[in-house]
Amino acid sequence: MAMQNPVGRANYEPNSWGAEGGPREDPEGGFVSHRTPVEGEKQRVRSETFADHYSQARQFYISQTEVEQKHIADAFVFELSKVEHLPIRERMVSHLLNVDADLADEVGKGLGLEQMPKSADAARPTRTDLPPSPPLSIIGNALHTLQGRKLGVLMTDGADGGLFETLQKEVKDEGAMLEVVAPQIGGVKDSKGQAIKAGQSVDGGPSVLYDAVAILVSEEGGAELAMHPRAKDFVSDAFSHCKLIGYVDAALPLLEAAGIAEDIDGGCVLLDGPDAVGVFLESCRDLRFWEREMNMVEPKE
């Protein structure tokens, strides 16, 4: 056990930093358990299973959905891309080879390794007989509900008042919350001339704040938002984060400006009437349209 906190770049072992390799265990000065008669002998021992460093990691990985496995690989690539020295990046991939070959291959490709390293030496071989454990997956156990979720509605003056009222009522019936995002924090006036308060301005209310988004705009408002950088970010961020998107025809200029108009068949619902609101909210119960991520194409400039 650690008796002090070593200073310096590496406070762990084994490591490849420093002339002496950094801190090491001290068998003489470290903690020692002495035998004490109780019922038998008290000893400080460790089960042989402690030498199995990879089997639990493998079981966790194979228990994830395809989307989650992609997230894990992407996370390794992101973090290891910050590591300055190539040998350390390669060493990490060598450990991943003992977890899952496909995972290691994806990370290796993401890091641009010219060739894959050999798998790291293992004190005990990785168990391949452990079956997937469904409770380990977050997406696999996600609840099909809108309760407690929050819908962000990007609106402009002249937006369809009747459609907004239907959306507002059905969201409330679902036990969810709705917040209006407008060009200005003062809110908008809908097609009926009714004032609608805004919870956020588009400059300060990004789509990352919401579980799903809807775009209710007038033709004039849609054209104006297509020229607004933060409005384009609102849409493109929601799309890249695989959120469900409801939109009216007047929003097409904004979708085109955000570079997603050609890809709205999946996870995007045209709100062309009250019945479409129910279809949209039903799709929102899944929280994300993960198929979009598996076939992601970066939005066009």
C-alpha cells in the first residue's frame, strides 16, 4: 500500500520514466502483516484470480451494444491521442489485444499505428468462456419513456400556434418538460398573435441542453435562422449527437444551412400536423437515434 504520495511525472509502477524508473515497492520499509493466532493463522495473501487482469474487462466489452463498443473505442482513441510518446500508446494497445482483438484493431487504426504491437504478457490467460452480461449495458437497459426528459423547441415569430399548443400538451401528458428557445430571450409571437415566453435565447441555449429538439419556425423565421451561426449549431449539434429532431417545412432552409437536409430521413420527423406530433414523441422515447451515428457523415460546410 502507498505510505506516501510520490512527486514527479510518474507516481506509479511499473513505468518507463526517470533514470530509476520512478517509485518502487520497498519490501523492508513497506507495510507488513505479522502472523497472529486467531483460529489458524492470519496471513496477508492474494487469490490467484487477482492475476487475471483482462477477463472482467473482456466480459464488460462484449456485453455492450455495437454503439457502446464504438464509444469505448472512440474514447480510447481520444485519450491516447493526448499521450506524447508512441511506445506508451503502443503499450496500451498491446493490453487491449488481451481484452478484444476487434477493440484493439479499432483503437490502433484510430491512432494511426503503422503496425499492431504484440499482445502484452499476461500472468493468466484471458477467459473467453464468460458470457455477455446484459445488465452491464446502459443502452440495452434504457427505459422507453419520455418521463423526466426535456424537449427544446426552437421557435420564431409566426410559428404555427396550433401545432405548438398540441406539442406542449402532449409533452406534458408524457410527463416531460418543454422549453422554448428563441432568437431573443423576450420570446416570440405565434401565428395566432399569442406571446410565447422563451426559456433560452438561441445564443445561450444550445441543443446539448435537451434530450430531443423540435424546430417550429415561420418561412421568414426559417430563412433568418439559416443565416444565424448559433441556430445552425443548434441543429447540427443535435444531429451529430443522434438526437431526435422534429421540424416543419419552413425549417428546411435552416437544415440545409446546417448541412443535414440530405440526411433527415433517419431520426427526423416532419411535423406536418397534429398527428405527426404523436409520431415524433413516440420516437423520442428511445432518446437517441443511434443508427445515425453508425453511419455518420460529417455535416457539410
